[in-house]
Amino acid sequence: MQNINEEIEADELKMKNLETVIAGIDEEKLLALESFKMLNQRKKELQLEQRQLQMSRNELWRKECDVRHGWKQSYDKLAALEKKLRGAMNWQTQIFESIEMVLDKMKKEGHGTLAFEMASQYRGLLIDQFTCADEVCCAIDAVAGNRLFYSIVDTDKAGSEILKWINREPYNDGFGLPGSFNFYARNRLQRTPSIGPIRGEDAVMPLMTQVNCIPEMTPVVEQIFGRVLLCRNFDDALDAAKTYDRDCVTFEGDAVRRNGVLKGGYRNIAKSGSKIYFEFKKAKQVEQTELAYLKEVESQIRVADHKCNENASELQKIETKLSQTKIGLLEEDLKKHGGELSISRQALERKLAITRKLMMSLEANRANLQMLEDEFQKDFETELGSEERVEVDQLNERIQSAKIKLTNVNATRLKLEGLKNALESRLNDHLLRTKRVLDEKVQEEGDYDLYGAVVDQKAIGYLEEHLQNLECNIKANSAEMLVIEEEVADLSKNVDKSKNEVDSAKSRRLEQQVEVDKRRDAKNKILESIERKEAALRDISAKLIKLGSFTKEDEKQMIDLYAEWNMKELERELTLVEGQLKSFKGVDRSAELNCADAAKKLTEMKKEMLRFKNDHSRCEELIRNVEFAKNKAIECALELVSKRFREMFQTLVPFPGIGYIKWTYDGEENESDSENEGEPQIPDVDRVTGVAVKVSFSSSKNIQDFNSLSGGEKSVVSLALIFAILKMVPAPFYLLDEADMALDASYRSNVAAIVGTFSQKSQFIAITFRPELLEHADNIIGVSFDASTQISRIENMTIEEANNFLSSHGTPSSEASLP
């Protein structure tokens, strides 16, 4: 009894500890369930946000594709305009590129110094300070010229500092960047009033009225365009220059200076430097705007990607936390401790029942002992008769048999209790395993939201109630177990037989079920394949319709064409089509747009090429006209020179002397004109390479060329040619250095007479030792040299003094001369 009481106290303590542990597990489970619900809610929110972010990112990707396509077109246009700008004015583009490079370097390396301050005073090029209409660009180019690319600075000191930095820059193994750099210093400009509006003149207007400039740069722009008038045509420009005494320019770029100088020519508005620069500047602004927008879209995409990655990371963390949740472990612990508590309660109840039975038996035994002690005090046997003794013996035998039977009953009871405990333990284990399997299935299907704490509590209560019912049934059925065992023994054979039949039936049913499942799977696979192929066919049809090469009518015709085909034929045809489509995987999806752009560019280039051809034909026609006019002028000049030479030679060499000029072609004399020698010939200007002089001093038959003449004769021929040219195109003055030295007296007299005639229109300075030229001289200056003193002397002379001077100094080889 003492041992039993100690065991009961230990079981009660163990039950209290188990109840405390179960209460803690319940609280922890409730907290875990609350955390699980919060994590699930956050997971749903993140999944929704992730889908929205992905949709937004896909939209941004499409937007980026469109923006990039537009920027690429702008960039290509800018590159074409830059190439055109460099072709039109290469060195001007070098100027502003070099300036920008130097300014960036000054701002980076000279931060906080004088260089940084001077760089901040740079205001850009002159052409960047104003805008104008396209029709005025030719006039702007004609007036400003290279000054359009002069740089503007606030002070002259800033310009000097920038030039220093330019000269320090290394370039082509030397120093100094390419280009000519000029600056307008605003502090040095003296503002001149511009021309005001001209009333009553529609064809004449101040050029400044057509120029839109920055207000603070108006004085600089007025320095160039402020005193120039813009006219509709050249006649209006001529009249305006005379009337207003101002420089004038037409829309075509023809300039009329106030002093009467005309400047102009053909100017193509398409090749105007200012117009190309304005277009380049505008295209660059558009390109920069689109590039900035593209970068903004790319930054938005990066932000969206970052958010998507953060959400994915957080979702991964939540999934990890959900997979590591302790709810399952807590439920297992709860079931384990609940089973232990139930077993402890049952053992305690059994022990209490045994204790009560033992107490009752102890009390009964004590009463019997007391009664027996009272009876033993008497002489029992003496009081009994013979019959009673026999009855006592019988009772003793019955007591012994009852004790034996009681021992057997106790053994049987202990055996049944052990069997009941084993069955209860197996039942608890089976229920725990069934619960664990159900929990795993619920976790696999993700239905934790339906498997909450309330359901768990209900399940626990239901299981406890079921356990109590089972205990009652076990107690109720323990008495019938022996009877049932016999029936079970009889039925076991029938059960085994039925099991065999059932197993065979199950095996047949399983085989049939497997066959049915196989056929169902095959059918589902065929249906899924058909659905996929139909979807692929619809997608392909939609894509072909989008490409423009497959219309609704074509689709209807194809459906009618393949309507009677069976499934295998359709699958075979679809496989062939898919193989053909795979060969087109490398085709660019944007090829259609690129083709349209290329076609548009080709049309524009064809138009431009046609315009270039027209310009080329006009240029060729202009060249032919100029060449014809040039050849005509040369032809007239050569013919007139030949005629004048013949006249001058006859003057110098009277009859029978004769002289004429023949033209040489490719270094050889023209033989076709040999029959008409002495007459002026019409030259073939395209083939003329020089002249050949033919003269005769005695008769027309003794014709000689220039190389076969003597020195005096060559002098005569040369003077005749000079005088012939002089007669055509007079020069302001002529210098003759002893031209009559090798001439005879008659030739000297003729030369002096010709010089005297021509001196009325041109000035002649002649150095001579002969007296013939002195007769026609207006001023005579004598130059003499004294050998003893090594001094030259110059003095004015009269004709008589000059003649005496010549006679006193002797031959022409003496050290004296008369210019």
C-alpha cells in the first residue's frame, strides 16, 4: 500500500508537469499560428505587389523599346547632320570642339583658380546667340562669314586666358589645337546704333529685324548685322545702297557694298553653313532630350528591378520562415504529451481502483480476522458436532478451491489488463501516426488557413472523447472477449478465405484501374497536345496577320483546306511548319519597322539624288558656258594680239619686212595654216599650248623663226610683241633697260617714235646710251661714276647736255647711263 501511494503521488506530480507543459505548448502554438497567419497575409500582399511591379516593368520595357527606337532615329539624323556640317565647314567645327574641350579642362583642373573664373565668362559662339528663318540664312552667311564662329567672352582677359590654355594643349606632336580662334570681348565693344525701320519700303528692311537674338547679346549681334539692309532682289539692293548709303544683301546672298563693290554668286540654301548649323543644333537638342528621357526610363526600370528583387528576396525569406514554422512540431509535442497525460490518467485511475479494491478487501479481511479471533477464543472444535465437522471440512475444501480459482481469476484479470494496455498504446500510436499523415497532407496542399487552432482544439477534444469511449468499450468488451475469441477463431478461417477472394478481386480491380488510368492519361495527353497545337496555330495566325502577310480570308481558306485532314496528317503538317518556322528564329522582329524607315530614307535619298543631279547638270551647263566664254575671250585676245603684232612689226621694219604669229598645238606648229601665212589665224583654243613667231626682214619668202634670228633682230621682234600687247591692254608704266642697245639706227628711230606715241597714255622709264630716245624724253637724268672717288653722281640734264654727256663718255660700254 505504501508503494502504491508513492506511485500515485509520483503520477499526480507527473500529470501536473504534463499539464503545465501542454499549457505552454498551447500558448506557443497560438503565437506560432498568429505569426503564420501574418506571414501568409504578408506573402499574399507581396505576391500582389510583385505582379503589379512585373506588369509595370513590362510596360516600362515596351516604353524603353519605343523611346530607344526614337532616340536611335534622332541619333542617326544627328550623325548625318554632323557629317554634313563637317563637309560644309570642317575647320569651324574644329573650333567649337576645341573650345569645349579646353573649357571642360579649365573647369576641372582650375577649380577655385583664375582659370575657372575665366572659363565661366565664356558665352559661346556668335551663331549660338541668335536664330533666324531659313530664307535668311544665305544673307547671314554672306554678311557674317567666318565671324559666325567667333567666340564671345565677358572680358578680354578671359579670352587671353582661354588662348593660353589652347596653346598649351598637345596636338600632332606639338602644341596648340587646330583652328583659328577669335574672340569678341563684351567689355571692349562700342555699341553702334543699328538701322531703324524703313517706312514705305516692302523690298528693303534692316537685317536685324529678321534676327532673333538673346537680349544681353544684342550689342554683339548688332556689330555684325546692325548696319546692313536686307533686300528682295539685286536691283533693290543697288538702289538701297545708293539711297541709304548702307551695305545691302539679298536673300540669295548677293552683297552690294556702300562703296559700290559687288560680291555674290550662286548660293544654295541647302548648303548654307548657318542653316546646317541651326538644323544640327536643333537635332542635337532633340537627341539630348530623348537621351535624357531614355535614361529616365532606364532608371525607372532599374528601380522596378530593384523592387522586384527586394520583393523576391522577402518572399524567399517568408517561404523559408513558413517552411521552418514550429506548428507541426508543437502539434506533435502536444499529441505526444497529451498521450502521455492520458496514459498517466488511465494508470492513475487503475491504481486508484486497485487501491480502493485493496482497501475494501483489507477492511473485509480485518473484519473476518476479528471475527475469527473472537471465534478462536472459544473451543471451536469442541462445540462442533460430527455433521458440522464434515461440513467444515467441506467448506475448507471449497475455500481452498475458491482460493485457487481466485488466483486463476486474478492472473486472467492481470493478463486482460495487460492486453488492454497494449491495445490502448497501439491505438494511441495509430491515432498519432494518422494525425501526422493528415498534417503532412494538409501542409502539402497548403491549406494551413483552413487548419487553424479551433480545428486543432476540436480535433483534440474529439480524440479525447473518442479515447474515453474506447476505454469504455474496452472495459465493456473485456468480458465478452473470451466469447468473441471463440467466434473469432471460427470466423478467422472464413475471414482468411474472404480475404483471399477480396485480394484477388482487388488485384483484378487494380489491374483494371491501372489500364483505365493509362487510357485516361493517354486521352488527356492527346487532348492537351491538340489544345497546345490549336493555341500555337492561333498564335501563329495572329502573328502572321500582324505581319500583314496573312489575312482573315487566308485564314478561312487554310481552315477550309485542312478541315478534312485527320489528326495524324495535321500533326505531321504542323511538325513540318514548326521546322520551317525554326529556320526563321533569327529574323529580327523589328525588321518591318527598319524596312519602312529604310524605304522612307531611300525615297528621301532618291529625291536628294535627283536634286543633286539637277544641280550637277546646271553646274555642268554653267561650266560649259563659262568655258565657252573663256575660249571665246582667249580666241579674240589671241587673234587681236596676232593682228597688232603684224602691225607693230611692219611699223618697226618697213616693207619688205613682214612678221606674224602662229599658234603651237601640243608643242608643235600648226601645219594646216601654211597656205595662209601672214594672215591672222583663228586658233583652236582647247589645243593651243604656245606661240611661234615667224618674221622676215628682207622679203616675204625668207621667213625665219625666232631662234634663228640675231640678237638685234630678236630685240626688234620682242619689242614688237610688247608694243602689240601694250596697244591691247595698256599698263600704267614701262621700264626699258637698254632695249635699243643691239639695234641699228633706223630701228632705234622707229622704236623711239613708237615710245613717244605710247608715252602720251603710259609712263616710260628707259635706260639708254643712244641719242634717239632723248628726242622724245620729257625728263633726262644723268648718272655718272667717278672711279677715283668711287662715288656715283645723279643730275638733271637738257637734251644738249645729254648729247654732250654721251659724246664725252664715248662708247656705250663706259661707266655712264641716261635713264
